[in-house]
Amino acid sequence: MTPVAREEQKMGFQSLKLWVPAAVIAFLVVGSGDLSAQESAKALSSVQQSAAKGALCSAIASKFPNPAAAGPSALSDPGVLSTAASSFAGSTHLPLPSATDMIKAYAMQHATDILGSCAIGSATGGMVPQIPGASGLPAIPKLP
């Protein structure tokens, strides 16, 4: 290998050493948006989970005539997500963009549980047990 070729190879390697860390940093910054939304859904307190579930069920009920028959696609409906995020933001005093990310992530990760609660809530006239883990217990109806 000639000295000129060796020098060109060395310069190419030097350039690569500068671009790799920049690419890693860019990946971490861009990728952190998705990660923070997923982490925020996992980090919801029980009160926030209840508020998120209630907001989603209410939004589904307002958009679909038969909420019990609404499938998983209801949780990705832009109108449902927008309505639920607005309600969730108001009840939790979070900024709307954060509430929107949290609602979307929560809906994606807990779809079966949410739809089950919505179906139970619509079947019992909205009376859903509020005790964590008690979703399988019957609700006590309110007396007139």
C-alpha cells in the first residue's frame, strides 16, 4: 500500500470516528420520544390509570353507538384518542401533548383490559368497580 493510499484510509477512518458518535446521539434523541411514551404508560399511578380508562371508555361511548361491540380499532380512532386525551389532561392537570402521548401508549399496552372495562361499564350502566384488581367482581348497583 502506498503512503498516499494509507493516508487516505487513515483520514476516512478519522472521519468515521466522528460520525459514529453523532449517529448514536441522534438515534438516542429521536428514539427517546417513543421510549418516554412507553415508560409513561408503565409509570401511570393507579389514579391516572383509572382516569385514563374512564376517559377512553367515555370517548368510545360518545363515538360508537354500541361501546360493548367496539373492537380494538376503537382505541386507535383519532377522534376517540383526541377526546380521551383532552379529558385525561383536564382530570390529571397534565399538558395536552403529554396527556395525548400517555393515553396513546396506555391504550396500546392495555387494550384488552380497557375494552373489557368499557364493556362491563356499558353493561352495568357505568358502574365499574374502582378497586384495583376487582374488575372480576360484580358491581353493587346504586339504589334509587
